[in-house]
Amino acid sequence: MALAREHEMHKRRSGRNIGLAMVLLAFIALVFGLTIAKVSGGGTIEAFDHSYRPALDPATAIPMQE
């Protein structure tokens, strides 16, 4: 009996593995592209969710001049 003979199940698994690898690569490319688009937007990058910003605090805000 030859040990090198490939079973049909291995061929099907190989095809599924290649398909899954392509889907994962496409997902990684999508996330990378969205990240680059977000970072290169040109605006200021601030962490609004957990940082203190004095400009939003009414007690320390500088009054506007008219």
C-alpha cells in the first residue's frame, strides 16, 4: 500500500483551506485599507472616549469675544 497516495478528502480540504485563506486575506486588506483611509484623513486624531478636553468643560472654557 502506498503511503504517498492522496485521498479525495485531502483534496477537498485543500480547496477549502485555500478559499478560507483568500477570504482572510481579503478581510485583512479591507481593514488595512479602512485604517489607511481613516488615518490619512488629515484631521486631528483625538481619543474622545476617554480623554479630558478643557474646551468642552464649561467651567474652564474661554468666553468668546464679540
